[in-house]
Amino acid sequence: MANLKDLRNRIASIKNTQKITRAMKMVAAAKVKRCENATKCSRPFTQALTEMFQKLVAGRAAFDTSSAVYNDNINNYPELLQVREIKTVGILLITSNKGLAGAYNANLVRLTLQKIREYKGQGLECRLFVVGMKGVAALRRKAKSIGFEIVKTYTRFPQEVTFAMSQVVAEDLANEYVGNTIDKVEIITTTFRNMMSYSVNSWQLLPVLPPEMPQEHHAGAHIDPLMEFEPSADSILQTIMPMYISNLIYQAFLEATASELASRMMAMSAATNNADEMITKLTIDYNKVRQFAITQELIEIVGGAGALKK
């Protein structure tokens, strides 16, 4: 049985830890509401931009791009829209820089490794672009054994999501795609549902595929026959293309941040409750040991007094 000093030290240690977990829970709860609002407010714009871009893409076969010049690869929409034979898959994984968020990062890494094994089974190579120190640390240990390459890491992004973050990642992905080092880009991240749950999922970012055309439309036809382009279709797509890719990545960042904070809030809440239970149990043990020690001392005093009478 532990002595009183050990139990006092352990109770004090758990109380100190509980103060930390309670503070982290409060911080996460304060931040997650703001991130939730930003995420939900951004969803309608992302959806509207996606629908508009798909309408533009549906008529891309009619565009004359023979004399077009593109200063940046992210503006080179003919190459980014090109569907070619897939030999190498680029995976953008969005994790967190901090831990203590429950199984958040572990779920993302698990899905990433599952995807890599599936692609390796199909004879495809994988090149990874990893956001967050937790994802980088976990995947570097697996890179050699499974056989994939971590091309780019992003571990110094600010905690608060900005559109500039997504632009940096979008440019790197566009450079790789236009340079023919990757033939497909897939994003693995989370989708925020509510304070209690999120889902881990993936979707294709590049090449940008047009929507399924109705049977009455032939391939390469405009969805809207009245659609006009000013000053030209080429200049409009050069502007919309980077906006479309960057916005999808930005939305993924928002969803991931909200999910991470919600997961951390729930994890810290559970840790605080567990600390309460441990403190209660240890306090009971402490009182038992203390009572046993007092009883033992009384027995020794009574025994000693009885021995003196004899």
C-alpha cells in the first residue's frame, strides 16, 4: 500500500495536470466557435465557385489556346485540365502542428497509409505534400518501409487559417502537375460536422474534371448556350483556375482546423473528467491509508499503556 506522501504527491500532480487540460479545453472551445462560423460561411461561396467553374470547364474544348502564354503554372488551365495516364499520384495531407487532439491525426495518417497501399497495389507511385508536424513525423517513419516520397512539408503555417496559405500549396501542386511529376492530386483532410464529430475523407483536386454532361449535350459543348466571355474565355479561365484550386484548399484548411479544435476540446474534456475520477479515487485511498495509520498508532499507544500496567 502506498504511503501518505506518495498519495499526496500523486494527487497534487493530477490536479496540476487537470488545470492544464481544463485550460486547453476552454481555449479550444473559444476558438472552435469562430472556426465553425468561418467554415460554414465559406461553404456557400466554395459551392457556387465550383458550380460556376464547372460550367466554364464544360466548354473548354471550344477555346483556342494555341497562342496563349502563361506566366505561372497555376494559370496554365489547359495543362491542369488535361487528363492523362496516371503513373504518379500526389497526396496533400492536412494534419495539425499540435497534439492532444484525441485520434484526429491518427485517423488522417491511417487513411493516408491505406490510400498509399492501394495505389502501390495498382502499380502507382505516391508523392506526398504534408501539412502539419504531426503528419510529417508519423509518415517519415513509414516512408522507407512502404515506399513513398514526402516531396514538400508545411510546418510553419500560422495557427489561424489564411488564404495565402492555400495559395502557397496550390502553386506547389500546380508546378508538380504541369511539370508532369504527378498525374493526379488527391486531398486527404476532415470535414467538420459539429462540435461532437467530424469525418475523414478524400477527394480529387487535379485534374479538374467537368461535371457529367446530360445526354442532349455533346462533348465539349457549353452547358449554357447563352454564356458569353468578356474579354475572352482564356483570360477568364486564367483568373478562375487559381482561384478555384486555392479556394478548395482553403476550404479544406478551414474544415481541418475546425475539426482539430473540436477534437481537442472533446479530448481535453474527457481528460479533465478522468482526472476528477482519479482524484476522487486517490483521495479515498489517501483517507483509508491515513485512517489505517491513525488506528495503528492508537493500537500501539493502547498496547504500550497496557504493557506498562503489567
